[in-house]
Amino acid sequence: MTKEKMLLLSMLIALMSMSANAQTQPKNQETVSIKTSAVCDMCKKTMEKAMAYEKGVKSSSLDVKSKVLTVVFDSRKTNADNVRKAVTETGYDADDKPAQERAYNRLDDCCKKEAGDH
């Protein structure tokens, strides 16, 4: 094989590799992890359902043990602050933002901070 053909082949392989990497990282997709005040599996269900209705949210998952909500969203439609606001509107703390009082008061008793982890 000539030097030119080897160079062309290696460039082609590099281009194919870059193309494959670009496909695995969706454009305009971001992930945010938010520390919440969730305490139980009912909180998980409530919060994940609420996130499903938020504009731009692709997926969400709450780890009850660590109280961390991980949200994947389309940055063209929303941002991390809007996601945090949606969490507080659901009745839970979101990082340093406290839950909205009215929403918090609507939570089941088992989902309130005073109930503790269970």
C-alpha cells in the first residue's frame, strides 16, 4: 500500500470515529443533579411524574437514599433553574431553594420533611 493510500485510510477511519462520537452525545442535551428533600418512594413517584410534564425534560430519576434528582433536559426548551423551580413547585426543596409552602402543604404526610427518611 502506498503512503497516500495509508494516509487516506487513516483519515477515513478518524472521520468515521468522530461521526460515531457525535451521534452518542445528543446536541442541546444537558443533565442536572439536584439535592431534594424527598424522603420516600411516594416522593420519587410524585417528583418523577411532575418532571415528565415539564417542558424540555427528557427524563428524570430520583435516588431516594441520596435524595438526588437527576434530570436530563433539552437546553433549547428549559434550563437548570427552571427545573429547580419545578421541583419547588412540586413541594420539595431543590438545592438551596426551599419548597413552595402551598405545594409542600399539599404533600402527603409521609412525604413531608418532618416524617424523616423511611
